Amino acid sequence: MVINEQVDAQHQSLHCPVCGQPLSFRLARGRKSNKPLLMVMCLQDGRHFRGFIGDRDYLAKLLEHLEQGQVPVNGDQH
Ligand SMILES: [Zn+2]
């Protein structure tokens, strides 16, 4: 259990192998498949590192993390 949590924490804070900056995670969609993809990119320079994660289990897990950690935008409150 504890080991799993540590692995999760590492996934949340990947660093660029070139400059060592934290990599940014952004949700995207495949142009042809329209399936959800996770775009992983270096904040400093996209040429350093850029990739996509399409694993459904990993994405589902990550989305849970995002939903727990971020307050969803709600336009109803005014
Ligand atoms: Zn970099």
C-alpha cells in the first residue's frame, strides 16, 4: 500500500531529463481516435521532452487525482 502511494507521487512529479524542470501534464485528445491522451511536455522548452500517454488505466487514475486536488470550474456561482 505504502509503496503504491510512493509510485503515484513519483508519477505526479516527473522531471525533464534535459533541464531538470518539472514536466507539465495536459489532457489532450487523439486527432483520429478522439481518445483521451495525456500530453507530457517540458515547461522550459518543448524540444527537451514531449510525449503522450494513452494508457487508459493510468489516465483514469490520474484523472481521479486531478478531481481530488483541483476544484472544478463552476460557472453557476455568481
Ligand atoms: Zn527541459
